[in-house]
Amino acid sequence: MIEVCRRLRIDPRLILLAIVFSSNIGGTATLIGDPPNIIIGSLAHLGFMAFVYNLTPVIVIDFIFFLLLIKILYRGWLNEYRKGISKLSSTVNGLRISVKLRRKDLIEVLIPFFIVIVLFMLEDVLKYPPAIPALIGSAILLVLMGRRINIEEVLKDIDWSTLVFFMAMFIVIKGIEKLGFMKFIADFILNFSADFIIMILLVVWLSAIVSAFVDNISFVMTMMSALLILAKSLSYNITPLYWALSLGGCLGGNATLVGASANIVVAGIADKYGYHISFKYFMKYGMPVMLLTVGISSIYLVLRYT
């Protein structure tokens, strides 16, 4: 997108923000779409289709309203660059970005990709953990392309820092749990109100606000441990609180530059190309997106689960 915008002589920052917002919203719809959902699914033993049934409907609604909001927020920008693009009509019509695709490689990648998607959908029926489809897909891919790739080079490209981060975070969270901090959070939620509607709203908005300023991965891990303790104190099913945590944690990440990993990644790439995205600039557009989507999600949670 940066390359396209450069050729059209357009500032790409708002387009990059729209991509980030879309990624964070869309990733909330499934188990594998966003790291917080993987954490919630693993600790609460929730399958792939459980996320689809409970979160995808509201995410579709959120995304439709998000597009309408973007049209309003970007109104001045769109008017300005619509005039500029009209003067560059010949450039737009002649714009070509060359992409070389080897058909054989593409087919060999798509086969395991679709197998993994099908296996995720069958997860609730066959009762295997969510890691199994991913491992099967990677194994098939290695068999199909193993002769043409260097395994050592592939292992170097694995994001080991993220994997080590998750392992270390689980260790830290377990230590905090042993100290009783998770029970303190669970007791706070329980004592705040016994009304389940209030609990849902508390979890979704607390998650959204905190995730806006603290990376949502670490916060969701902390809250999940607290909710698992809370589940032992209540006689009814608290699964809707997991959906509230997912919606608040994932959608809350849109509010600020540090709210989600995708935000930092895109800002870093933009900086390399000379387009700085400041905290204030991001928040100017991200906060309205967060408030709208979390607000709609709150209504959805109350109407569906109470």
C-alpha cells in the first residue's frame, strides 16, 4: 500500500491505520485471528467453531459500522485526495505492481492451508487441541516443499522472540497467581456486582480501556487466570465473560498505538519509509473506532447472553 500510495502521490498513513483497524476487528472473529483469542481458547478449552458461533456475528456488524465511521472520519482526506487523484487519472490507469507467482509453489501452499482451515472447523467434533491442525498443516507443507527449501533457513525465520515471550508470560502469570493477585481481581469483579449484566459490561469495558494502554496479550492472560478462579466461585456458566474479554481485549487494542502488536508493526514499517505515525495521530482515529465497536459489542453481549 505504501508503494501504491507513493506512485499516486498520496500520504499512506490513514490507509495504513484503516488496515490496522480492520486487522484487529477481523481477527476477533475466530480462535486463530488474534493472539488474545488463542490464549482464551487454550485456557478455557474453547474450540474454533465456538468462537465463530459467538463472535463472528457481532464482528460482521462491527465491521459494517466501522466502514461507515471511517467514511466520516476520513471525509476531509477523501475529498482532498479525490481531487488529486482525478488529476493523475493517467497514472492511476497505468499503475501496475509486478508480482511474480510460481503456480506450483502456490498450489503446494494452498493445499495445506485449506486442510488446516477444514481441520479447525472439525475441531469441536474430533476433540483435538487447536495446535494439532497447525502442526499437521506445517508437516504437509514441509513434505511438499521440503526438497526445495532449507529447513535451517526456515527455522531462522521463526519468530522465536514471540514464542519465548509467551512461555515467559505464562511463567510470570502463574507466579502472580500463586501470590493471590488473580484471586484479588476475581473477588473485585464478584464484589462489584452480582448482576451478570454488570459483570459482562465490567469485563468488556475494563478490558477495552486497559488494553488500549497495555498490550492486550499480557492483559488477557492476567484476566483469564482471574476469570478461571471466578468460575469456581459461581454456580452458573461464565463463558459469556470469556467472549466479553475477547471483544474488549481485541477491539480495545485499536484505541492507541501501543494497544496491539499489529499497531506497532505497521508504525515501524511506516517509519522505515519515512511516514511517522505518532501516538496522538493514531489515537485521534483509533479511539472513535474503539468506542464504536466496543459499544456495539456491549449491546450484543447483553442481548444475547442475559
